[in-house]
Amino acid sequence: MQKEIVIKTDKLTKRFSDFVAVNEITFEVYQGEIFGFLGANGAGKTTAMKMLIGISKPTSGKAAIAGYDIDKNTEEIKKSIGYMSQKFSLYEDLTVKENITLFGGIYGLNDSDIKIKSEALIQKLGLQNEADKLVASLPLGWKQKLAFSIAIFHSPKIVFLDEPTGGVDPITRRQFWDMIYEAAHNGITVFVTTHYMDEAEYCDRVSIMVDGVIEALDSPSQLKQNYNAQSMDEVFLMLARGAKRGD
Amino acid sequence: MKQLFNFIKKEFHHIFRDYRSMLVLLGLPIVQLLIFGFAITNETKNTNIAILDNAKDETTQQIISKFENSDYFDIEITLKSNDEIEKEFKSGKIKLAVVFQEDFQNELFHSNKAQIQLIADATDPNQATTLVNYASAIIQDYQTDLNSENKLPYQIKTELRMLYNPELKGAYTSVPGVMGMILLLISTMMTSISIVREKELGTMEILLVSPMKPYLVILSKVIPYFVISLINVTTILLLSVHILGMPIQGSTILLIAITIIYIFCALSLGILISTITDSQLAAMLISLLGLMLPVVMLSGYVFPVANMPIILQVISNIVPAKWYIIMVKSVMIKGLGISGIWKEAIILLGMTIFFIIISIKRFKIRLA
């Protein structure tokens, strides 16, 4: 099967004066794949992700997102990606509908598209009764699902999720992953960072970052085999034990 | 264009749905103006005073009746001896005592000098000074009447003439000051807080990742507060003309024009502050301590710049509010035209451009 490469990095590096946060990472992510980006706190995964989504400039190295160079074609990249950050990032003092409309508008969707798509989305999430309520009044799990839906509302090629399920109960997490599967099934590439090793098992391939370097990159089953481990948890502990930094 | 419009709508949602901030934004100017215009004023009316007339002759009666007829004073009590004075002050019933010497009329007409002692409660020194001034003026007035009747060749006359504000109305200082302060508060503090709030909430990151142009984000933040500032200016001016009785002597259009420059200056300062800090609290503290204090202390609003030590006079030049307040006073009170204020206008305009350039530079650095 010929796989299209949607993320490609070449010795991507970020230095903060003496500190090398991300050290020459090179990897590829294929279209429609769920790519888990793992690492302990301080391993450099958020910094790496920030370079990929264009809010942090790499010190050296290259990367291409959806075929666009992150140095030159930032505007094109912005249109092709969706992003959901660690912090819950919808406007709490706007209603569900207003949030959808606002972000739809930001991504250049026209009014009628927004109307049709947002009704479908509200239907799908079962938020009919909450559509005109402030987002602040929703339970956290629903907010997360809504945030994810809004991140892929404009049908991006790639969606970047930075620890999307922090603080959510296991059932909601499971539902959240169902939504991720669905997105991947629809051809959206999912690039996700996480702390939860059970979530790592759900990914097609995972990379494990230690001290700014990618120590391992493969499918979860292959990794377990290579490291002779029962679970991703064990693999992760084996690799991360050698880490010198972190908190 | 549509993005911008949507975003401005969003900003107004933020503002209108936060009732407390709304109340502060629109109510504060009114409250401040009324407090500074009415409550905190150097004017003192109907102050209770005591009279101790040790002479009880025709002249002292005439002076006393002048006090009686004055709006400023009410004679609360007529004392019989010096011993009673302190008691009355201690009870707090009176703020000023007027004591006539014995044999007042005789002394005045034969040795040409008679003494009146004014004793004031100086726990509030400003008020005491004001009261003593009022009382002296009344006595001076009587002396003038007396001298004109007698046609004495040499008369000592103290002439007091208050230019521009003959009634020494408090509004004449408080209106320009409140305008300088409120506009800065709303434009600078609220703009910086609303930008920093997006950083704190993480929504700024989402916006920066989106195709939304950063300058549109900032513009959409600035426009609502510009509108609110204009509403506030209108409220302040209406209040000061109709309630505080302070007319606009010069051109209203000119006044609005310099006010718009000042608002731009304040807005760009707000953006600048938002580029320095990531926390709403810090943005608020910087706005309050870094800007409000200089406005109150150094702009000439409360303390006259000319009386400051040289070093503070020099520092006061970098306070935008100083130039704005000078211009408001010139246009509103003195009725000057553009020829009277162009220097200040250029200085303020220069500051504004400087702040805008710096904040654009800093904002770009943050994106890198």
C-alpha cells in the first residue's frame, strides 16, 4: 500500500540558549494514521509539536506538514491543520453554537456551510438542549468532545492533539478515542501526545521521546516485541528510566 | 473583514456577559466624576463657625452680619469667653472661630488697626486653609467698604482674582483629570487584560495556530474598548456640562479629536503591556501601578507639576496623561483652538506612534 506522507521532519531542533529541548528529531507520519507522540514531562514533546503547528520557530532542521515547509508556507499549513491544546480552549462565556460559528468562521467556512455542519455536529454530540447554553455550564467530558469536534470542524488534513484527555473519566476517554478513530477513518491524520499508556495502545504507531530525542518509533505491538514487554507501560518505563531531565 | 466582524462580536459578548466588568466600565466614569466633582472638592459651604465678640460694638456687628449672610458660613454658636473656644473645637461642631479683640471699633478708627483672630481646625489642613481664605476675604471686603466710605487716602487692598475659574469650582480640575484617568483605565487596562486572558486560557494559542491574522485578533480586541471609551467620554462631557456646570469653552470637535488621539495612545499602551506579561493579574497590576499612579501623582491632576522637584517634573513629561490634561484644560476651560495646543498634540501623537511601533515589534517577537 502506497502511503502518503503528511508530516516529515528532518533533524528538527529547538534550542533555548544552552538547553536543547528538541534534538535532531527525524520521523514521518502517514496519512490517516493515528500517531502517538509519547514522552515524560520535559521530554520535549510539546516543544516539538509547537514547531510543527507553527507557533515556535525551529533552531535548525526542516519539517513539512501536508507537503508545506514549516518555514515558508505557514499560512498554507494553518489552513490544513486543526489543533486542540492541553488547556481546554473554547470560550466559556460563549454558547456552544457561538463557539462553533466563531471557529468555523476563522477557518474561512461560509455561513450556510457552518449552519448545516454545526447542526449535524450538535445532533451527533447530543447537545441539542445545550446548543444555546454557555460552554461553561457543560461537564468537562462534553467540553473536550466539543473542543475536538471544533478542531476538526473544517476537515483538516491533520489534527494535532496535545494531551487531549487530561482529567477526563475513563468512559469519556473511551468515547473520545472513538471520535479519534472516526476522524482517522475519515482520512484525517491524528497526531496525539499523551501520558496514558493505555491510550498508546490505541495508536497505529508511537514514538517515545526521552531528553529531546526520539528513542523508539514503531507500532505498539512491534515495540512490545522489541523490548520484550507485556505492555506499552513497560516499554515506556524501560526507555524513560534513562532520562536525565524531567520533573 | 467578516472574520474581524465576527471577532468584534465575540469581544462584545465577553464584555456584556461579564456584568461586573460591564458595570465597572460604564459606571466608573460616572461615579468618579460625581465623587471628584461634588464630594471631593475644595469648595466648602455652610461651615459651622463660632463667633467670640469681645467688643460688641457697631463695627463687629456689621462684620458678623457679613459672615451671617455668606453662603460659606453658618454661625453655629456665639461664645462668651476664650475658654469656650477649645471646647467647641473638641466637640467637632465648628471648624472655624472668629475672635474680635476688645474695643475693636475704637482701635480701628483711632489707631487704624484692629485685630480679628481666625482660629481654624487644622486637622484637615486643606479645608482649614480654604476656610481662612474665605473668612479673610469677607473681612477684606468689609474693610474695602469702610475705606471707600471714609475716602481714606491710603488703603491696603488685597485683590483676589481667580482667572478662568472665578468660583473655584472643583469640576474644573476634576473633569480633565477624570477623563485622563478613566480613558487610560478602560483602554489600557481592559485591553491588556482581555488580550492576556486569551493567553491565560490557551485560546490565544488556538488563534495563532488558526489562519486568523494576529493583527486582526488585536484589532478586534481594541475596537470594542475604543467604542466603550467614546461612550465614556460622551457621558463624562454630558455630566460635566449639565450636572457640574462646566461648559466646553472651545471647540467640541477639537476636544473629541485630541481625546481620540489619547485613546489610541492608551490602547497601544494596553497592547504593549499584554506583550510583556502572560497573566491577567500582572497586566492589571502593571496598568494600575505603572500607569494610574503616575497619572494621579505626576500628570498635574492632583498635584501641580510646577511645585514638584525638578526630577519629578522631568519624569512627568513621559506621562501621556499630563499632555492630554493640559490640552483638555486649554480647550475646555480656556477655549483655545488648535494653535494653542499643537505642541502638546504632537507630543501625544508621537508617544502613540512610539507605543504602536514597539508593541507591533514585541508582538512579532512573541510569535517567533
